[in-house]
Amino acid sequence: MEIMKDKSKVARPGKVYLVGAGPGDPGLITVRGRSLLERADVAVYDYLASKKLLKHLPASAELIYVGKKGGVKHIHTQDEINQMLVHHARAGRMVVRLKGGDPFIFGRGGEEVERLHQEGISFEVVPGVTSATAAATYAGIPITHRDYTATVAFITGHEDPTKENSNIDWSKLATGVGTLVVYMGIKNLPLIVENLIKHGRDPKTPVAVVRWASTPEQQSVVGTLETIAEIVVDNGIKPPSLIIVGEVVTLRETIDWFEKRALFGKKIVVTRTRDQASELVAGLEEYGADCLEYSTINIKPVDSYKALDDELERLDEYHWILFTSLNGVKYFFEHLYARGMDSRDMKGPDIAAVGKSTADLLLKYGINADLIPSTFTGEGLAESLLDQGVDPASQQPCSEAQNDDGHNYQDSVFLHPEINQVFDHCPDCNDQDKDHRDQGQQNIFSLLIQIYGNNPKGQGCQKLIERTK
């Protein structure tokens, strides 16, 4: 008798994907890389891989940080990282090895793949936007230009010190290549400059150094071979940074675009709920802002919908239904659907929305607002209703509503006899939200300390930090 095996219980083979995370801006990861993150069982990620990319992982994914910083003892050796990849793949897991920049450009990706091949582990390599091109582009420097140079070389700034002979031929690079891009070279910058000048490069050759390329923390300085080392020290430039040498650096004055954005260098705290913060954050970041998300409220359904249910039974008696926030629309329709009702049951009353965003959300539920005030506030809505001939004399006062931007206001005019609450502001958060808030809180308090420094106000900030620990 042949026994059929349960295919669902057959262990699937594991696989490792080396994915280039790009230079720092999470939006620069490839579509393929993001797709793999969304399906990963395990993510092994570096110091230079943007933490924002981790939000694409499934909630069940295991996160393993193996970052390396210059001058700091590494959490894991390269051999330990290699073994980690082998271990999880052999356990049948889909492993994403998330590496800053491109895995095969000074990222030791080749060594990791060699080990996987030796162990018989299946793998795939997904290229990433390398830091060299990103740093130059985001600093407004084209590394090639037909009027300046047709050659470019990528160089490591810290060769393995155990090597007997250097793989870098400075005599050829100094004058044989138009643009030089040096990775991880800040510590050895004086030596690099010395080698280039000694082997024939003009001391007046323009040089740029870019730190934290493509991120809101990007910092760029420009000098020449004979001045750049001092400029870097004076400006406190530290790793991670890239060095760009060549005449193309002069184009930065014309082409620089990233650091000229209106909000570049500004830190902005966004206090909206996490569900509503993303659109605002995206808009602010488009103008260069560094946004810290710190939700001050958590929205949840009310404990009882009895009052609303009573009114839904006599919808046909109403002349107007007013929606004063996005959350009000969302929770109202969720409950409406739960009762087996839909937008067709709202055919009697006219519908008013406090602003365009609220009206746009209503439209997604099949409701075209009859009234949107020209001023997107509760006061503006009240004035628009009065203009429509609504008689306030026989109405009851509203207690509280929200402007279209989510801010509460106390209404001072008469609108409608029935106020129905469909959501609560909840100070408590679930564990995931709490972790997010705690991280945001620490970022904000650190920012306050940076702003006030030794100012007496700074002492108050420090006390505030201690009080929240």
C-alpha cells in the first residue's frame, strides 16, 4: 500500500537574497528588493540600510541587526554573519540580507555568496543604488560629463591592513582617471590626498565630501586636494561619507538641488495618528524636511453605538448630516456597514463635510457632499449652513467637533439637535504603537537637547526625559 506524503509538511528549501538597500533614502530601493522584503521570514540588515525599509517586512519576520561602524567593535564578525545566513536558510527560511548601497560594491557581498555556494545554499543577488552615484547625484555632481571627463573610478578608502601589497595603484589613478569616488575614506583622507598629489594630481583639483547621502541629514563640503582635509575637520564631517575628486565637482554650484529644497535641514514633529500621518509626512519630506512621527492620540471605536443606532432608525427625519472629520467618516461607515446598511440609506438628508479631505473620503463611500465650506473649519461649516438658510433658533449647541486638519475646536454656534460620537481619543496604545511612540519620544527629546544645549531650558528638557523613562 502506497502512503501519500502530506506536501504541506515537506520542508521547503531555504534561500538567501542579497538585496541592495540603496544609499539611505528608503525610496531608492528597487521594486524587486521591496517585494522580497514583503515576503521575508528573516531580515539580516546593516547599519547603512534605512530602518524605514523594515516596515515592509511581515509582522512575523525575525529581524537581526549586524551593523558595522568604523571605530566601534562590531556586533558580529563577517564569519558569524555568513554562518547566520547558512543557518536560517537550512531551516527552510526565506532570508533577506539587506545591505547598504549595492551588495557587490565594497559591501562584502561576494564573500557572503561564496560561503553560500560552498554550503549548497540557493541565493539571488538584487543590485542596489550604490552610494557613489547617489552621493554625487544628491550633492549636485554628475560623476561623468562630456565637457569634463569620460572616466570614473570607485576606490575603497580603507584597504585590508593585513595586505602585504596594496591593490590601489595611485600612480595610475592620480592622472589616469577623470573622477575618483572614494568609499569609507574619511579616516585616511590626509593619506589619500597625499598619494594623489604625490603622483601628479593638481593640488587645486576640486574635491567634495558628502555625509549621509540622500537622507535629511546629508551634509556636503567642497574644497581642493590641498584644503579638503582641513575643511572636513573644521565641519565635523564623520563617517559614513564619500569623497569625490575631479573637475565635475565645480558643477555643484549649478546643479545642487537636494540641499536647496525649502525645508531641507528642518526637523518637524508630526503628531497625527499613525494612520493619518503618512500623507503629511510624505508631503513634508518632499520639500526636504526630516520628520519625526510622534502620535499624540490613538483613535478607537466608542464603547457603545446605541445613541447612533437610535438615530439611524429615523434617518429620513433629518435635513442635514454633518461630517466634521476623516475619522468621523471612517467609523460612521464602518458601523453603518456592520448594521447591513450602506450609502443608499442616506438618500434623504443633505450631506455637509467640514473640508475637502473629508468630502473626498465621503466620495469613496459613494456620497457626494452637498456642502463644503470655503474655510475648512467648524466655524466655516457653521457659517455655510447659515448661508443655506438653516435656522439656528430651534437648534441645540454642538459640544465638540474637529476641523478638517484634525484639530479639535469648541463650537460656539448652533448646528443640530443630535451629536453622535463614533470614535474616541484614546491615550493608551497597543504594544506596536507604544514602541513607535517611545522611539519618536526619544528622538524628539534628543532634538530638544540639541537645540537648547547648555541653555537653562535644556535642563528642563533633560528632566522631562528622565521623568518619562
